[in-house]
Amino acid sequence: MKLHISFNVADLEHALDVARRVDAHVDGLHIGSQLLFKYGESVISKFREAFPNKTLFVDSKIVDRGRETTSLFCATKANWITVMAGAKRESIHAAATTAREAGVKVMIDLLDARSAGQMALESQSLGAAALRFRYNPADDELVLKDRWDMVKGNATIPIMVSNINDLQALERVIQLGPDFIVVDDMVVGSDNPEQAVKEISDLIKN
């Protein structure tokens, strides 16, 4: 189970500072949409310069013009980009094909999926390399398990779980056994990100 940090903030210097402080404890860094909207493609270059060997995810949220939009992100040295499950199948496939040709992987975000289970079933044939499942704190144990089983039972590619905002949520997600766990404010918004990420890392390992 790998640990990733997502930077859903608009302050680039703060994001880079936290990233440097937690780098040794995480497997991947996610560049959130606020940073993309504010700084454009240059933010990806800033992260790559600071972390030349770290896996970089760009939360690009592609919904249409898959080939053209993907080409822009593939030129930035990102390792992964995201495509929304609600996009047309042709756009998802075009994005995945274009990304693969550039050595970049596509993760499908299930947020707007009409049927998460059906998208999980089709994801590999569409060219995706991973799925993003969003934790919902309002789900009781039965609902969470049903949602998870619908995706996990149909998926043949790794699954990443995000939207984890506290330790209770983290413990629930760990029980699901995803391939990747993504946290954001728990670390990025902490007064002591080193301590926060170590506590999270220890929970995952144990």
C-alpha cells in the first residue's frame, strides 16, 4: 500500500516546502487543480525540478478533447494524469493512447461515473493504468463496503483512494486494502507535516 500526498492548495511555495519536508515518507506527489489553475503548466516543471525522481500525478481532470489536452500535459514530464469517468469513452481512450505513446499513465477518476462498477470493468480496455475511488465520510460501513466491492470486484488495475481527511477515515480505508492511499489536508494543512506524515505512514505499515 503506497502513500501519496495531494497538494490541493493555491500557494506553490507552501506546497513545495511541505513536499520537501515529507518527501522521504511518500511514494508520489499529486499536483492539485488549484495549483494548475493559478500557475498553469509551469507548476509541473517546478515540482519536477525540485523532485527529479519522484512520481508526479497531475490532477488534470480531462473531460473532452482527450488527445489534444493529454498532449499538453505529456510535455511537462508528469508521470500520471487524470481523466474523468464521465467523459465519453472515445475521449478516455484517446487520452490513454496519447499518454501511453509519451510514456505517461492515465488514472480514471470515478467521481462522475454513471456506474463505477461498469467503468472499473472497462477501464483496462480503455487504456487506463489505475482508478481513483473517493472516500465519503457520510458512508456507513455497509455503504462503503458496497461501493468499494463494486469497483474492486470489477477492476483489473490498481485502485487509489483519496478524500481522506482524518485518522478515522484513514483507518477505514486501510481496511479496504487499496493499492494507493492519497492524503492532503492531513499533512499539507498540518503545523507539523513531518509528524503527520510519519503517523500516517506508521498506520499504513502496521
